[in-house]
Amino acid sequence: MEKEKEKEYSNPNPIRVGISIGDINGIGPEVIMKSFLDTRMVLDCTPIIYGSTKVFSYYKKEFELPEFSYLSCKDAGEAQQRKVNIINVWQEEIEFQTGLVTENGGKYAFLSLERATQDLAEGKIDVLVTAPISKEAMAKSGFKFPGHTEYLADLAGEEEALMVMVSGNLRVALVTSHIPLKDVNTALTKEKIFQKIKTFEASLVKDFGIIKPKIAVFGLNPHAGENGKMGSEEQEIIAPAINQARQENILAFGPYPADGFFGSAARMNYDGVLAMYHDQGLAAFKALAFDDGVNYTAGLPIVRTSPDHGTAFDIAGQNKASEHSFRSALFVAMDVYKARQFNKEINQNPLKISPKEKRRSSSDIE
């Protein structure tokens, strides 16, 4: 009976979700497996994991998850609907060093990511969900980017992408992301802030289906500079960027002090929040939505999400990791894909607006 219900409710055209495995010594494989223990997850998507069946065989035994089943395939084109599919990106045996930062952990994470993004570019998968990587381990293996966001922007030929953290109606974007705090001040310019506002607004419309989004923009300094007493960036670059956005009919407001914003009811009046630097936005976001937060990369032609947590080496291999954030990342990726498809359809063949007929004046009436 349950199988009949699943067939009845399953999507005839499920979204092909590519999944990069992340660091094999972290919690990536664990949260992936736990996400798909519920067979309803494959009714609307066809998961295609880029990694190795040997990795999942190892962790399946370690965590005693016999109910996690999968198919091995050579190519995304072989992936079967309503099944978890694993592509063997490498064949060699692996030495697991769970909970440790190793060169091999970075190496296999990059091999997985590289193959997944290649298939994404070739249209073999529809969206990409990335399990957590260790930036240190990736650097050891020769990866030259601060993180996924910068890597994907480079592949797409974009100068920068926009990191957006998502949890329900809470959406927090960053002007600067993976740079040292001492460099934030010099990295901020009026032009950069304006472009991030513009990209954020476009994403809220196209990716989240908000017709006329309202964006709250943070200041940089305590109390948003307090009229120049605690810094001049608000007056010199942030407010002018907001004004430029308003001139282009973008509903941007601020700059607001960051410290009390998330604790006030005011945040409910906005569809998105733009923070100036990483911890300014993410510290509050993770306090509010750590269990189900999602990292979404906006401003690119592709759809990519990831959980809002890292590799969690401190609990790796202990069967303690929660899959909620990774599962949310799957849902957000599919929702954004559907929103983009809908946006594309409604704008594909717009009706031509005919010139208005001139109204006859009273003097024309005989």
C-alpha cells in the first residue's frame, strides 16, 4: 500500500540533484545518508552522489544503517528515478582518518566537486547540493579558492557571486564573505555594495518568487556609525549605494545598526537582509536557524545550495550529526529550480502591448 501511495504522489519528471560528497573525514557522508533514509525524499528528485560506493559502504557499516540503499552508476545518464545513485569518481581504496584534516580529505572532496560541476555545466544534472568541505584540507590538495562560492563564480565566468543564507522567510546576504576582517573596510566600495543590492534583489525575484522585495542594508560600524561619530563608511559609501538602488526602483533601506536588528520585530518587514561582512550576518543567522539553515549561491546561472554548517570534525564518525540542514538544502535547491522554471515560462512569450487608442474628446461627439 505504501509503495502504491509513493507511485501515486511521485513526480514523473523529478529534479536531478547532483550531490558532492564533501570531506570524507567529516560529517558529509553521514548527513547525506540520513537525509535519504526517508524514501519520500526521492519522490520529487533523483539524487546523484559524486564520490565512491566504498565511502558509503564504510560509513553505512560504521553507523549501522542497513536501510540506506543505493545504486552504482558510471554516468548521470544512467541514474534511475526514485533511487539514490552514486557515481564512482575514483576507484582506489581509501584510508579513512575520521575527524582529521588531511590532504586526502581535500583531494577527494575536490574530485567530487569537479565532476559534479562538470555535469552541471553540461546539463546532466539540474541543481547542485554540496556537502561541507574543509578549506584547510582543500588548500593542502591544491584548491586555490576560499570556498565553494568563489570556485563556482570563477567557473561561471562571474567576478563575484552572492552568498545568501536561507531559512524560511529569513534571507541574509553578504557584501564580503571569506576575507579577513582587517580587509573588509578596504574591500567595501559604493559600487560593490550597489551591485550586491542589485544582485540580491534580482535573486529574490527570480529565485524566491517575491514580486517587489524589500531589502534591509546594514551599516559597517557600531550603531551604523552614529552620524559619523563611530566611522564614516555609512555616510560615504553605504548610504550612497542605497540611494543609487532606490533611484533604480529597488526597495533598499538603511543603513541599519546590525546589533539589534535580528532581535527586533523590524526584520519581519523585509524580504532580505544585506550584511557587510561574514560574521555580521552569519552569527545572528546561525543563532536563529542553525538546525535548518541553508547556504545558497545567488547571482549565477546555476543553482547551488549547501547546509549552513561545516565538516564538524569534532563529532565526525560518532553518528551524532543532524541531517536537517542538509535536507533543507535539498528542498531549497529544488524550490529555487522550480521558481526559475516558472519565471522563465511566464516571461517566455509576453503579450505585445498594443498602443492605446486615443480617446475621443467630448468635442468629437456630435
